[in-house]
Amino acid sequence: MDEVKILPMEEKKKRSLNFVKLRFYLLMVITIILIFISIVAPYMVPNDPYATDIRGRNLPPSQEFLFGTDSHGRCVFSRVLIGARTSISAALMLVIITFVIGTTIGIVCGYYGGWIDNLFMRIADILLAFPDIILGIAVAGIIGGGLFNAMLALGLTGWTQYARVARSNVLTMKEDTFIQAARLSGNSDLRLLFRHILPNIIGVLVVIATLQIGTMMMGIAGLSFLGLGVQVPQAEWGSMVNSGRSYLQIAPWISLFPGLVMMVTIIIFNLFGDALRDFLDPRINNSS
Amino acid sequence: MKNKLVACLLVALSLMLIGCMGANEVEEIATKVSHEGEVLVEEKSLTFGTTNAVASLDPHIDWQGWFSVRYGVTETLFKLDESLVPEPWLAESYENLDELTWKVTLKDNIRFSNGEPVTAHKVVENMKHFGEENYRAAVFSTANYRVEDDVTLIIETEEPHATLINDLCDPYASIIDLDATEDRSMNPVGTGPYVPVAFVANESIDLEKNTNYWNGTPQLDKAYIKTIPDMDTLVMALQSGEIDIAHNITADAVDLFQDTSQYTISQVGTSRAYMLYYNLDTLKDEAVRKAISMAIDKEGISTYLLNNSATPAIGAFPDTMPYGGQQLDGIAYNPEAARKLLEEAGYEDMSGDGIVEKDGEPLSIDLVLYRRLAQEDIATEMQAALKKIGIDVKVTVFDNTEYLKAGEFDIGMYCIVTTSTGDAAAFLNATMRTDMDNNFGNYSNAKVDALLEQLLREFDSEKRTALVIEIQQLALEDYAYDFIGFNNMTMIMKENVKGFKSHPTDYYQFNVDSTIQ
């Protein structure tokens, strides 16, 4: 009886393992393709995304203009492609920068403790007390519009997530025997932090970072939608959705397509983050 | 699964019910009143939607008079007709006795909404008051007044002032009962067909008919003015029936109201110009300014980009005026010639990036504007058009016009009414004369200054017209300004709304005949 019961369990585990792996690789390929598209976008656009044609405004989707044209007669499809570059690269850059800064602050705070820990954690507490998009609007409103300022506004709160997680992980780890051993054998603090502690907590941080890409993309698009992000005529999804707002009843494609593409992209990045977490989860991974 | 479906349907149904409530509420209240009060005659009321917010109803301060005249609360001594020529309104007639002296005779049947008669004495009080309160009315603060009898007054100005009667058409010259009005910002007592009964600053004005009106019986019992700052929301409010009439609708939205069995569209050309200031301190090369002017497709911008909501301009005034654009020699749209002109001036694209250079410096200019009507759309189009002739344009958008005063621009786009009272002198004098308030580009031409001085002292209308034409022509030939187009104003109302007509001035909307059927 026992043997009969155990076998399907094993089978199930194996199958789910395969599924997790498959899903991860599949999403990784899609994500890489997406990033690749955003990099080569300028060479792929069928029409000049900045060339206006006031005689061909608000044209519906056709063979020449796959997503139609906007209120200045510009090709929406080309602008969505070019916008991918702005949106995706800005989000990726923002995530990488906040990841590095946040993690460094986190492990330093966790390892040394004391006033430095107090200082940064209280700052993080204050920043976390505001809804980040509201804080972003306030900051972008004060220092003015522009993509860089919008990124700065979002980055201001972005680092706290990594700092918090890194700090709590370091706190539990720093009394572990292998760290004690490494310290006793004369390793410097720097080497301890980056050679021995960081590799052990990086997995969970990378998962957070991947999930943050979608959030940041939405944040940038949100600020651009409100007119605090990119400036005219630069193509960016959020500002494209906004510029089509007045034409929703006349030419819905101006807002619809950038919105749709943004939604799909964010879903893909989020799914990829999920898949990565499952993939790195020791409960599933160790059994193999 | 079935349960879920039912739940979903229930949620959807309740949402629909909530959505419908807004529209029904108003009608329900209306029928209730008529049942309880047993009023047999149905009360006539309509709601007027606008993006303009009204901060105060006091007509004498700033531009607030535009609102009190627009909504039929106050009136002025003279009124502008469709071609902006003054005609008597509260006044019966006027006489220009000499360069400094004007005699104005009032109609003898005019009463304020509180029943008090409008006397020459009260009119003089008003003139002194708005002369003090409003910088545009400075001439009235230094003038001397004499009251001859109840309906006749004499105005003596300090300097010759040829446009005095035009100035009396400006809404700041509204005649109100200064003695009776305790809080002019909330409740000015005017002579118009409607009286404000409830006013919430920047939100709403509730009007009731003036039972003492001097010129007939107002057709509407009540009118509600509602400020809806967002254009898209305003459009949807008209579609949903929340408002009966919408003021200043954008061109593209007009396409939604083409069904003439449901809506009436009233469109009129105005003198609100989209204009460019060339900064003569930073854009010193005349060839560059000329090339820029040549590269702007005014016709295309007006017809296609702005969907006929603008009329292409040559000079500062529309063609309907005697000194309008048809009298001037403007520069024709010709991007090819513009490119050649730049080449002859030494600008060539050596680096192959599509932007021309001179002495290794790429030709890059700052185009600065503020958010107003279609200015952003025009800027985007200009940016693309100038790139075609090799000029790199950086666009900066502000919320107000401070940047112009600071002179931090190469091209400043501005949106201004060039002749609000049928008088060309005020705009030209403030804009084109050396060191004047609105001369943001630091234009200075001794001949223009001399002609402007002459214009202010000239009383003969034909000579004035000739001067206005000459001044504009000189400024255009110096490439100090360019005028892209004049905004056409569109008012859209439900088919059953009558007695509203767009007027080139934008402030005579409500009148005694305004009604809803």
C-alpha cells in the first residue's frame, strides 16, 4: 500500500519540476526577445516615428500603419517600438541602480548595525510611509519633468525594498558558523560581505528585482501619463496613452495599442519573476 | 461556476443602476417641484459647461468682466458687433466734441436688477472705480467727468485717446450699482438679463432671470454655469446630457457632434492669435528667422492639424478687419527655399546628422510655450517641420508665461487676443514698441515706435487703418514676429437650445433670448 501511495507523489513532484523548469526557460526566452527588440527597435521601425504628416492624422490601422496613426499623423506602431526602448531600458536601468544601491546599504546596515543601521532604516521607514507614486509625483513636480527626473523620483523609494530584505537576511546569517569561521581565518569585512554573505542572499534579491521591473515600468509610464515623464515629442508608452486620451472616441487605437503592449510586457516580466522564484526555490530545486 | 456567474451579473447590474442614477436624479427633482408647488408653467433651465473657472464675479477687476458679461449679469455702455465695431448698448449715443472731450447720452429706461435706475451720476462713479481698479482702464482714472443731467455725461481725457468708445466696450467697463453691492465678487448688481443667486468660486454659478430687465423678458428662468476644467470630461458631459451647452470645444471633439438632429454647432473666427516671438537677442541672424517663418505650413496646420479650428494668419489681425492679413505681404510657405536660404547664410550639414551647422556649431533653437489651447500640437508640428530644413528644435512646455518675461527662449509661442475691443493700437503698442511690457523679443525699430506714437493720437479711422497696416508690415519685414493662425471658437449645444451664438469677442453668450425648448 505504502509503495503505491508514494509513487504518484514522486511522479507529481517530477512533473511539477519539469513544468517549473520549462516555464522558466520559456519566459526567459520571451524576456530576452523583448529586451532584444527594444535594443534594435530603431532599425526595425517601418516608418519614422517622429515624422509628422498632418494630412494623415488619426488613420485607422492598415497595412502601412499597423497600429494606425496618431493625432500628428505619426505611425503608432513605430512609436510603440521606439517607446519600448525608452520604457524597457529605463525600467531595467532603474532596477539595476536601485538594486545595487539598496543591496549595498542593506548588507552594510545588517552587518555593522549601530547608528548607520538606524540612520538608513529610519530613512527607509519615512520613505515607505508615502505611497511611492504620490511621492514620485511630488518629487517630479518639484524638480521638473523629464525622463531622468522621473527615474530619480521613482528611485528615491525603489532602493528600500532591497535594503530591507538584504538587511534582515544578513542579520540572521552573520552569526552562522561558516561566517564565524571565515572571520576567524582572517577575512576582511569587505571580503566577508561580498564573497561569503552576498552570494547566499542574492537569489531572493534577484527575484525581487525581476518583479520590480514591471512596477518601475508602470511607475515611469504613470508619471509620463501625468506629463511629468518624457517631454514631447519623445515616444514613451505612458505619454502615448495620455496623448490619445482626447481621441478615445474618435481614434481609440492611439491609446489602445501602447496600453496593450505595455500590459503584455509587464505581465511577461512579472511571470518571469514568478518563474524565477519557483526555479530558485530550494524546496523544488534541491529535490533534484 | 453558475453561482459565480450570477454574482458577476448582479455586480454588473448594480453598477449599471448606479450609473443611470446621475441622469435621472435631476429630472426627478424637477417633476417633484412641479407636483408639490402645483406650478403649471414648466420652469425653463439649462446648464452651461465651460473649461473656464471664475474666481470672482466683480467685473471691474482683471479679466473677470468677461464672465459677468458672458453670463448676462452685467452690461457695458457700448457693445461690439460681429465685425468688432462699437454700437450703443446701455448708452443711446455718443459725440466726440474735440480731441479730449466725449459726450455720452444714456438710454433713459435702464434699471439695475434691484430696480434702481441707471443715472449718469452712477455711470461716472463706475468709470472712476474701474479706472482705479483695472490697469487696462488707466485712461479713466485720470479723466475728468461732468454730469450734465440724469442721462448725459461729459468725459474729458488728459491726453487724446482715440479708442475711448472701444474701451467702453471692454467688459471691465460694466456698469454696476456700486452703492447697493456689498460683495461685488459674489453678487454684483448689474443690468443684465440674469442675476447670480449662488456662486462658488471656480466651480459654479447659479443664475436666475432678472425680473426688472430693461430690454424684454429673459426666456430662461434659471441657468447653471458649471466649470469642468478637463476638455474630455466636458465633451462627455455634453454627450451624457449632464450639460446642455458646451463652450470652447476643441476641433477634434467637434467630429463627435456632427448629428444635426441632436446638436447645433456654432463656430466663429476670433482674433485670438497663435503667435511667435523671435528673440532678437539670441536669434540675431535674420536669415534664420526668415527660414523658420518659411518652413511653417500655416495653411496645413490650420486645416489639417487643427481640423479647421484655426484660420491661417499673416499679420496680427484677422481678415474680417480693415487692417487684416489680406492687406499685408506675408512670407509664403516654401521649405525648399528656406533650406536654400540657410545654405546661402552659411549653414550646411557637414556632420551628416540632418542638422545644419555654421562654424562647427549645430543650429539648435529653444522653442518655449505654455499649455494653452493647441499650442503644444503646433509646437510638435513646428519641431518636425524645422527638422526637415535642418534646424534642431528643443521644445519646453511651461504652465504659465513667466519664461517670456525672463527672455529665456529663442522662439516664444504665445496665444493672445489681439483685438478684444476692435482696437488694434493697444496690442501693437504693447507688443512692438521698444521696451514695452509685451515686447518679449526685444524688438526695436525707431520707425515703428514713431508710427505707434502717431497711431495713439490719430482720430481719423482711415488714417489709423493705414498706420496699423504699415506698422505690421515693418515688423514682419524685420522677422521679429510671426503669426500662425487665429483660433476659431466652437460652441456646441443640444438641438433644443436656442438664442446662443458664438461671437468673435467670446463674451456675449447669454442674452435675453437664450432659451431651451
